[in-house]
Amino acid sequence: MEDYEKRENENKAKSEKKSFMNGLFTGVMAAVLVMTAVFCIKQVVIIYGNKASVKTAQKGAADDTKEQETSVVNDDVLEKMQAIEKVVDYYYYEEDVERAVIEEGIYDGMMASLGDPYSTYYSEEELKDIMEQTEGIYYGIGAYISLDMATGLGQISGVIAGTPAEAANLREGDLIYEVDGESAAGLELTDITGMIKGEEGTIVHLTLIREGENDYVEVDIERRKVESPTVNYEVYDNGMGYIQITEFDEITVDQFTEAMAVCKGSDVKGIILDLRSNPGGNLSAVVDIARAILPEGLIVYTEDRDGKRTEYSCDGANQIKIPMVVLINGNSASASEILAGAIQDYGIGTLVGTTSYGKGIVQRIVSLADGSAVKLTVSSYFTPNGNNIHGIGIEPDIVCEFDSDSYYEKDIDNQLEEAKKVLQKMIEE
């Protein structure tokens, strides 16, 4: 208990210092913020160049004045930022303040002010890392990480087979308390994953909170090149096919197509589609996969803040004709909920497991001219029957809680076994 309190006090001090830095330095780099505005304007000019070119100088000047009046970055704000900068330079107890960190803090702060955990700023390096992950290759430990809203900590939501994370016995549901001795509480998901990833062959130390353990779980994990297979499949002896989709990336569609081809070629009588702990991913990927199994009609539709509706449909040419069971759990989110929700709405499959995460919103990455980007929530999505599951989740047709003791001690996946029983009954009918 003393060790816990000591660690909490240290983390509290770090948190207070970080809060002071974030709050005090929001306005320090006024000139840099002005440059950011220039980058954004350049991006707009690129997109709307033809309209901009026909403006008269007089109209342009009027527009600039109007924009400054409505923009947060106006003369009063810049003046206050400069005043805070002078106060910091004069009074702050540390002389060597890293300006680059403050600069990033400004952009992070602007996005954090939206109060949306899914909208964030990516530096050029962070954006590169994100793009590499969508290609299915990165340097890290081989675990899927989501953000646990209840604790504000990163959570292990899945472990890739044959990776350092599996060798270190990381478990789904483990909460990441510290990374290399630094608190991970209250950080953005990209910050947590950035702390864990690193050069191949280096070691990262994780301090975990694990259900059922009285103390922290401490593990050292060697970072390696991880090739993330997003689809795993198997054909069982009883004529059932099993397809697991761990996330929806650019490579997922081809991998899923291969898995379906193997199942069809093996003349399976039914398929188990495992979407457990699938955090989501690319909207176009899940739509393409849905078109390989759904009947004719809507897959999903989105609505933006102005009520503009965008529909994604299926022609039904590849509708699955055999029984299907879909496994979901509390970490099945976003794109995986789109697929599970459509299957449930059309009644072409039975959902087994526990209520899904409940992320019914869509993000878009908007690149800025300096190589950085912002990820913004741009719309809500709805299942074919018009259900928005944000904050609610999708309830399974058959509830089956995961038995972690059986899984980790006896290597028995009770939810998968239940899915097999349900599918066998569907086949016999």
C-alpha cells in the first residue's frame, strides 16, 4: 500500500506539472500559431483554388477582416498569448523550455478543447506511424490498444499471435498504468502507443493493472517488427469455417477474400465470424467486406452536422447463403459494429457474446501542408434500420460472458465453443 501511495504521489506531481505546462503554454508560440493558420489557408486555397483566384483584392481584404473577427486567432488572443509568453520567460523556474514541445502542445490543446477523445492532432512523425499501421507493418510489441474511458488508461484489447506481447503473457483487459516508469494516465491513445513503440530490439517496461491481481504486473517486452495479419481463418473438421477479423485496414479486404475463398472451396456448412476486440478501422474496408456477405440494400449511412446523408449500399450479388454466427464483445467497436449491426438488422446471422463498445461516429484525417494532420469526428453512422449505437453498443442475440479463467488456465474459449453450438443447431435446422 505504501508503494502504491508513493507511486500515486509521484504521478500526481507529474500530472500537476504537466497540467501547469499545458495550461500556461497554450499561448506561448504566437508566431508559430500564425504559421499554422497560414498552412490551413494554403490547404483551403489548394482545394478551392479556382474560387480564390477570381476574388478582387478589395473583396479579399474584406474577407480577411471578417475572418479575423470570427476566428479564435484574433488580435486580442495573439496579444494575450504574447503576454503569457513574457510572464513565462520571466518567472518560470526552468530556463530550458523546449519550444518544440510547447508548439506541439498548442496544437494538441486546440484539439483537446473540442472535448472529443477521437479528435486529435498528429505531428508529421505520428501521421507516418499511423499510415504504417494501416499497411499492417510496424515496430512494437504486437498488442492492440484501446482507450478505457472509465479509467483514462490504455487497455490491451487484443494480442497478435507469435508476437512479443503474446510471449510476455499480456492479456486482454490489462490496463497500462505506466510505460518505462512514466504515468500513462490521462494521455491520448496516440501518446500511449507512441511511448510503447520504438526501435527494433529495444526494451519497453510496462506496469499493468490486471483484474484479479493484488499488485501491479511488471513486464519487460522487446520491440520487434510486427506484421499484423488482420484476418485469421480455419476450417474445422465438423464442416464449420472460422474467420477472425482483428481490425479493418487496407490489407484486410484481400485477406478476407482469401479466407472466404478457402471456406467456400472447403464446402463449409456454416461460418463463425469473430469480431471480438476488433477496434474498427477503415470505413471503405468494412463496406467492401460487407458487400461480400450482405443482401441487397443499405450497409450503413452517415449524417454530418448539417444533416447531409451519405449512403453505402450493397447489390446483394454475393449474399452469404449458409448459416453464420458473429462473435462480439465490449471491445468490438466502430467498423466492426457497422458490420455486426448490418448482419443483425438483415437477420442473416446470430450475434453471440457481450454488448459491443458503442462507437457510432466517423473520423476523417485531414492533412495539413506541413506534413502534419488532424483527425476529426465528422459524422454519425446508422445501421440499415436507422439505429445509432453511439454510447449504447449492439446487444448480442445470445449473451455469453467470457470466462478468462478457462481461457488462460485451460486454453478453452467458452464464447467460441458457444458459437459452435449455436451454429451447429442452425445447420441442423
